[in-house]
Amino acid sequence: MIRVFIVSLLLSIVAIPAIGAEIGEDGLHKQDWFTITFRDIAEDIVAAEEQGKRLALIFEQRGCIYCREVHEKVLTDPQVRDFIRDNFVVVQYNLYGDEEVIDSDGEELTEKTAARKWGVLFTPTILFMPEAPVDGQNARQSAVAAMPGAFHKGTFLDMFNWVNEKGYSGDEGFQQYHARRIRERSDAGQENTD
């Protein structure tokens, strides 16, 4: 009897979903503050700008352990979540999805053909879009930055800050910016979360 109870208890623990990582019908991890759109890149850029925000496209895939890590440990952090939610419109894409996408150059694609066209190979990958659509350029060509892979809080937040501050248009590349921010946090006695 005790053995049956222990086995049942262990099975129920394994079946409990991770806190903060809701999974949708498509198998992707979800955040309630992600935005659902018609995936028309040019329209989404304009809509984000009208809200005083920037557009970020996040590519994920079913079963991605790195996506889960980002959702459970980074995007649930109040400092990260609040900064991104206040400054960006985040639209989720499925690396192997069939939802229709209209590229910023006007080409009609699916999520998976858009991923191939834009050279998205890893999940998660975040493409940071310009403040306004760029005529004749696809989303990858007009993206101001890309973040391929999963990073910890410090790097993640520094990238979103760097894009928000338009660091891509200055002389300080992201790696220099990030190194400076690490030094500044260290000098201020703040924990570096990288």
C-alpha cells in the first residue's frame, strides 16, 4: 500500500507543469503579455510605434528546453517582464508553424518559411525590428539586432535595454555595452546575473 502511494505521489509530481511556463495548444511556452497579431510585420511595427514601443519577434519551438528556461527563469522575473512589457510588443512565432506571415517586403509566408528566409536556426531567437518599416527590406534585413539563444537575466535585459536606447546606431556595440553594464553593476555592488 505504501509503495502504491509513493509511486502515485512521484507520478503526480512529474505531471505538475512548471510554474510560470504555461504551454499553449501549439506546444509553445506562453506569457500572458505576449501580443497576438495577424503577423503582418510592417503593420506590427507601426502598431508598436503607435504605443510608443518597439516590435520584437521571438521564435520558439515545441519541446525547446532553452525556451522553457527563458520562460521560467527570465521572462517571469518582474524586472525583466516589466521592462519588456513597458517598452516592447512581443509577438511569438513557431519555428515550424504554418500560420500566415506577411513579411515587411510584402511576401506572404508561413512561420516556418519566414524562419528559413530570415536565417533563424536556433530557438529561442529574438529579432528586434526598427522603429518604422524599411521599404523593400524583409524582416531580417531590417532588424536592428538579433538575439539567438537563451541567456540569463543580465544579458537578456541588457540586450533589450541596448535596443531600447538605440545602441545599434551608435559606436558602442552590444558586447561593449554589456561589458560596461556588468562593470557598472559590479561597481554599484549589484549582483550580475549572467
